[in-house]
Amino acid sequence: MNTVQKLLVGVTLVLSAFAVQAGAKNDPFLTSAKIDQFEVRSTEGPDPQVLEGNFWAGYDLNKLWVKAEAEHVDSEYEELELQALHSRAISTYWNLQVGARRDFEPEPKRDWGVIALQGLAPYFFEIDASLFMGGAGRTALRLSAEYELMLTQRLILSPEIELNAFGFNDEKTAAGSGLADAEIGLRLRYEIRREFAPYIGVNWKKKYGNTVEFARRDGDDIEDAQIVIGFRAWY
């Protein structure tokens, strides 16, 4: 059993243990599923389809989280990532998460252990900061932030940013050491219902450092501005 498999087993056992002790009526078992982004991005080449979402199940203090990200371009997956995490509330607005991540794409597949801090910062910024630790000493850091500006009760403008950095070069997955890429988006959505909201927006991506050299080697774009259209949903 490898490290990631052990982490997945640990997540399941920890959640099960808390489930036994938290089954009282004042701490009910709850579930939630959310599609943060399901969109098409218009570019000069083939238009990518992007999915980002999560599912959680558990109690007030302890939950099992599953996070998924995928990018599909021209009949192929360019990115496909899945995380399974045990989430523990450490304060009113913050959760500490521990678990495992697998990158199915790009090849070769990569497995990581995960330590993450997720919550609501002052001024209502939604923050997700994750440290990833893989085999052969690989490390990575991801920081994402999102803010929701209520223009009306149903019309919401949402800026967001994501940064990815790596401990050292991984030529096989074209990831360079240091800051590898940044992604900034601005989406305007209309909540037809609270659980469903179509949106339009813009998205900008740029690679940095050694990742630029890998992108040039593979014939990939260094920088890309995109028009996006999609929807957000939850239950």
C-alpha cells in the first residue's frame, strides 16, 4: 500500500470514528455538492471545457471532502485531478484538511499527500491554501482566493485568482520550479434560483519561470485571455 492509499484509508477511518460519536440529533449528518465552474472558454484554438466542483459529507466539525478539477480540450483531457480529504473545523470560519490527491492528467500520473487550510478571511474573501507532497521529494503549493460582490440580490460579480508553485522542475508534467502559473478570472452570474446560476466572464492565464520553457518546448501558449460562459450549481 503506497502513501496515498494509506492517506485515503486514514481519511475514511477518521471520518467513521467521528461519525459514531457525532450522531446526535443536534449534530445531524449532512451532505452538499457544488459545481463552482462548468464552462466553455473561447480561445484562438480549440475551446476548452472546464469543470471544478466538490462534494462533502459529515457533521459540524468533521467532514469528508472530495474536490475535482478537469479541463477537456479537443476530445482529450489536458488536466484531471481528484482530491479526498478529511476536513476538521478549527474555528468559526476555518477548516484544516488532510488527505490525498491524484493527477490523472497530464501523464505520468502523480500522487500527492495534502495539507490544506480553507475558510473565510476578513472582508469575506474565500481562501483555499494547499500544500502538496509527492514522491521523490516533490512539493507544490496552491493558493486560490475568491470574492463575491453583490450587485443586486441575484446579480453577483465574482473576481478570483489562483497561483501554483512547485519545489523543483518536473519535466515530464511540464511544471517548473518556483511560481509556475497564475490564473485570474472575473465572472458575472445571475441566480435564477439560489441553487442555479448561469454566468459570463473573462479568464486570463499566464505561465512563469521554467514552466515557460517547458511550454515553448511543447508548443503550448505562454499566456491566454479567454471569454467564458457557463453555470454554477449546488444542492
